Amino acid sequence: MAFITGVAVSNLYYIQPIQTLVASTFHVTSGAVGTVAMLTQVGYALGLLLIVPFGDVMSRYQLILRMLSLSLISLLAAYLSPNFIFFALTGLLIGLTSVVPQIIIPYAAVLAQPQKRGAVLGTILSGLLMGVLLSRSFSGIISSYVNWRWVYLIATIAIALLILLTALKLPRDPRPQNGPNYWQTISSIPGLITSQRLLREAAINGFFMFGTLSIFWSTLIFYMASPAYHRGSGTVGLLAILGAAGALSAPLIGRLADAKSPRFIIATGLFMMTLSYILFLFWGHLMPILMLGIILLDVGNQCGQVANQTRVQMLGEATSSRNNTVFMFAYFMGGASGSFFGALAWNAGGWVAVCLLALAYQFLALSAHFIIFRAKQSI
């Protein structure tokens, strides 16, 4: 499950290191190509809202195979894109069809023993984060040697192989009996939000934490190409490998979430992410400091995601897919906002504006965690 999650989620991040190359091919501005990253994450958020709830009303095994097949088609369309508008629309479709990880996560939580749920989710999320990080590395390094379109062709082949692996290895589950239908499931989501304070809290700080992360990764290629570094997509790909610290820490974070209060883990992550941007703002032009900040940023975000998803999956098995939908919809809308406003900030004021924007996101996340949703319960 961790491997399937990692390969499937990679589709969302191939665009980030190659934005300058795409802009050059289609003769558009960096701000315009930034909308593709935003549309990809908006598509993912829509998929979370409209597709992931099917996991509560049909076989997850069948749902995963169908979404992987649609993902293959969208990646092939991106490879064949004749113009920028078509390519931007394929970004939306890639996001919409790449929700497989969010179908797998509640499935894994249901299969896990309650006392080991955090550790199991940590393992799944380590696969997810490795996919996020290695996708950036793969995209950046491949595009430094061949045309950027090859990134999407190779990704298409990878998904084709993943479909075969999934069909052979993924545990099968039956369609739920006597449960709600799809429209009842969708219509119940607002009630889940209003009735579960913990779900609202996780959704809000997830929005700002992933938004903060997306601000960095969606603008790093512009910073690398600027006079501060004079480097290209290959460097971004290599720097993405540093985020493996977050992936390697995920199982440990999951075990800590089982043993300690997830609120403490989330607070730790928020402080790490805030510190990373203070380092970026004042010393980001120094490569060793930039590298340290990347590690802090990715580990901090992983603290928030693992701890929040552990809390969300404790809210009930019958609504696990819908609760995960609410959390991850907010999470990726935060990411989409970070990609969009990050590109605008870069155009308006360069790296300083990017860092100030991210610190504003962190201020709002810290305010939500410590003031709006100050601790009233142990989880």
C-alpha cells in the first residue's frame, strides 16, 4: 500500500521543478505556468471531495484500479499536449485522478489494529512522502537531460505497471452492504464538519501547513534560476532528495502519535516550519542553510500530516473515507493556494515576498492551534 501510494501521488509534483522549461516551450510567463501547479492541486481537492467518498459505498479495490486507469490517460494527454491551455487542463485532470493515496489511507486504517493505527499510517505516509520527494527529483533530473515531456511519458508507463501490481497484490474488499448510497454519503459531509470539532481543527491547520510547504516548492525553481544561485531544474531535483528526512521520520512520528498527544506533535511541526522560513528569509542565499531549512520544512509538515490523519481516523470507521475527504480537501486547497499566491509573491517581490507570505501562513496556523482551537481534549 505504501508503494502504490508513493507512485500514485508522484503525478501531482512532476510540474514543480520543470515550470521554467514549460514556460519556455509554450512561451508563457512564470506566473501563468504557476497556475498549472495550482490547477493540479485544485483537481486533487475536487477528487477528494467527489471521488474519495466512494470508498464508503463501494469496493476500494475496484475504485483504486479505476482511478489508476484514468490517471494513466491524463498523464498521456499531458505528454501529447499541443498548447498551454490543453496542458493546463491536463493538470486539472491529473490532480482529479490522482486521489488513490486518499482511498488507501482510510482502508489501511480500517485494516490496522487500533493500538497500531498511528504506526501503520506513518508507514503509508512515508511511502506517500517518498513519492512526493522522488517525483520532484525524478522530474528535475530527467528534464535536465531530455525534453520535459519525457517526464510524463515515463510516468504513464509507471502507472501502467502499477495497475498490474495493484490488480495482483492489493487486498480485495467487498462492497459495503446496507450502507448509505453515494449521494447520502456526499450530503452527510457538512454534518460531519459541524459535529466534529477535531475534524475542523485538523482541516484548518492542515490547510495552512501544506500551503506553507507548497509556497516553497512551487517557487524554488524561480529562486534557483535567479542571480542568487544561477541553477536549474536539476538542482531542484537534487534538493528534493533532502526531504527524504521527512519520509524516513514518518514511521517514528506515527509511533509518537500513538504514544503521546498528537497536539504536541503538530505544535512541534508548526515551530519547525516557522523556523525554516526564518532561515530562508535571512540566509536562504547560503546553500547549507537552505538545505537545513528544507529538512526542517519537510519534517515539520510530516509531523502535522501524520498526527492529524491519526486523529481524523480515530473519529470512526464508518465515516473514515468522508472524514479523510474533509481533511485532505482542506489540505490540498491549502496547497493550491500556496502554489498560486507563491507565484504571485515571487512576481511581486521575489524571495523576500515568498518568505513573508509563508510566515503569514504559519502565523495563522499557530493562531488556530493555540488560540482558536486551544487544547480541550487529549488528542
